[in-house]
Amino acid sequence: MPLTDPDRLFPVEPRTRGLSRALYESVAGRPIISPHGHCDPRWFAEDARFPNPAELFVIPDHYVFRMLVSQGVPMTDLGVPRVDGGETERDPRRIWRLFAENVHLFRGTPSAMWLDHSFEHVFGLDEPLSAQTADMYYDHIDAKLAEPGFRPRALFDRFGIEVLATTESALDDLRWHRMIAESDWSGRVVTTYRPDAVVDPEFEGFAANVDALGELTGEDTRTWHGYLAAHRARRAFFRDHGATATDHGHPTARTEDLSQADAAALFAKVMSGAFTPDEADAFRGQMLTEMARMSLDDGMTLQIHAGSRRNHSAQVMARHGRDKGFDIPGRTDYVDALRPLLGAVGMEPGLRIILFTLDETVYSRELAPLAGAYPALRLGPPWWFFDSFEGITRFREATTETCGFYNTAGFNDDTRAFCSIPARHDVARRSDCAYLATLVATGRLREEAAFEVAQDLTYRLAKEAYGL
């Protein structure tokens, strides 16, 4: 018996279910455009086998280990590395058994659907994972990983990925992207410029990071002019390695449009270390506007991932570092926060600014009206906690009436878990097709138009929004 229902996520009413299925079948085989994510480019540069099932499914996936942690399982028992190099579980089979013993915790969650899709469609398993099947699963997956067809490049091709974007720090040397480009493999893996470490005064080691930016570019980054020039140089370096977008993970959506003299004074203050939290937020906001202006020059899409209260647990941050499942949604303002940026560049039709949120309350009140008016804005898909059937449905229901489909940016998987990419895109395609079928059934969309929209949501909108 298959692990996944072939009609999963489709409506139960027969007519709408049939149309959902037909719409889905028209897009199910389309190539995957993955324009934003956090896969490791080293996988594709070296094309070495994935080490074991635990390092493929558990250790890198904060969706997985945060659920286990919420039930009292220590991160160290799951093999999550410590920043001090201290003791953590190193036996992948023990980690896998612990995961399997607790897999019931994922019932009803998107993670369960992604995992089952990967187990069935990637590895050919048809029996549910449990404590009793843990070793069978481990041995089967481990044996598959030893086969050439399960190397990273082979899976990339098998998944039907047309392009995959990774995300690197502004200080990264992009060696793995260079190795990919110099190889004889035809897969397209591009980088994304993520400058948080050198635009966020509250990022650990900020001043030293800015100095390192200067060393990389030969610019005097202790001056405002040299600092901006260094960003331009690094953006050009990233573009040379395939980048078409920048990404900014700010705690708020605040933007500023200060005079250059005032911006230089604020820069000097944050570099001195004697700044307030409000001044740090103002500087981040000024840099969003500066980055948008640079995008006008070089054509890169600007992504704003605002509203995540990152690294909420000081204890987890101290022991395990950033991005360990403790980014928590918070209330976020966009109407007032984005006004300086939009006043400066919002009417530019050639600019693409993609907005993401973890505050669903702003979809219909703020984000859809903004994207439905300003030519530069597009809405990114549901993110982090909301890239699920319910989250995607709520997004469509809250935004479509005001900004339509064509002021959105398709779907991206935003994942570190490589084998979940086809599963996540499958959920998005099914969710959107179910929504479109409902519009047709209720007389709000012609059937032939629904088939066109399904193609656009699956493929074209993401390619256009990211310049791919």
C-alpha cells in the first residue's frame, strides 16, 4: 500500500476533486524552479554520496528536529552540532532510531507528508516508518545512497529541477559554485547574495565582518562611500556566479530613505558600536533602500524575509548557533515600514521586490493591497511555518481578490532538506490546483483560464520574478 494518497489535498466533493486532479495532472510533470533555498552547493560541486539517512533527513532539517526538541529530546541526541565542538551523538543509526521512535509526533503536519513523499517516491518504501521498521528503513536508504543514481547530481536531474538557488553570505568565496561551473555537469545551481552579516549592526562580529568585506573588495569600508562600493563589488561577484537575487532576513520590515549625509553619520555610529536598538533597526532599514537602488542598476531581485524573531532561545543560540528551529513569528508592520522604500523606488516597473511574512494577519490588510498597487512589489509564497496546504490556501484566499495571481512570485521551497524539494513543490501544486478548482466550481474563474493559471503558478511566475 502506498504511503501517500494519490488524491491527497484535493477537495472531497466529486466534481471539484475531479477538476483538481485534472489541473494537477497538467502541471505535475513541469520542471521545478527552486529560486530560494538553503541547500549546500558543496553537494553538487563534489557530488559525493550523502553520508547516511540521519544526515539526509534529520540533522539538517530544523522542521524535523524542532518537533522532537519540543517533546524534550535534546538536540545533542539528534546529532545537531555544537558551536564549541562539544559532545553530540555521532552514531547515525542511533539518531535514526530516536527519530523513528518519535515519528508519530509529526502526524497531521506538513513534515509528515514531505517525509512520506520522499520515502515512497525517492526511495521506494511503502511501509510506514516506526520504531519497528527503523532499522529496515535505515538499511534500505543507506544502501540506496551508495548507488550512483542517488548521488546529489543524479537526484537533482531525477527530481526535474531546472534551477536551484542556494544562499550564501556576502563574505563567502563561492568556491563550490565555481567548482560546479567548471565541471561538465549541466545542472544549474546559482547563488543568492545574503548580506545580513554586514548590514545588521546586531549581528555578531558586525564591525569585523565589515572590515573583512573591505579586504575582499579593496574598498575602504570604514567610510560610507567605500562601504556601498564594496557591496556593489560583491553583488557583481555573486552575479558572475549566477546570482539573480539578494535576500534580507530582517527582524522588521522597516525601511528608511535618509539623506546620504545622515546615512553616513548613522553608519559611523553603528561601526563605533555605540548604537541603540532603534538605530540598528534604522540602519538595516536604510540598507534595504540602498539595496533596492543597487537592484535598479544591476537587475537583481530583492527578497525581504521580515518578521522572524530569530534565534528566540538564547540557550540554543549559545550552544548550537543560528538557524536551529527557534525562529518565531512576530507581529509585523508593512504599510508604514515600507513607505520610505516605496517612495524611493516603488513605482519602478523594472524592479522586483518580493515580500515574505510570518504574520498572516497582514495578508489581506497590508501586503495584498500594497502589491496590488506598487509595480515593484510581488508577494512571496507562504514561508517557514506556513508552506503547507492550509497555509497556501489561506494565502490564496486572503490575497487573490486584491492583488490577483500575477502580483505573486510562484512557489519556492526554502529548504535545507534536499529530498523534500519535490515533495514541497508537489504540495504547492496540489494546493493551488485545489484552490483553482474551487474558483471554477463557484463560478469565479473559467475552466480554461484555471489551466493557464496553474501553469503560471507552477513555473512561469517564479522564473520571471527571479529573472531566471
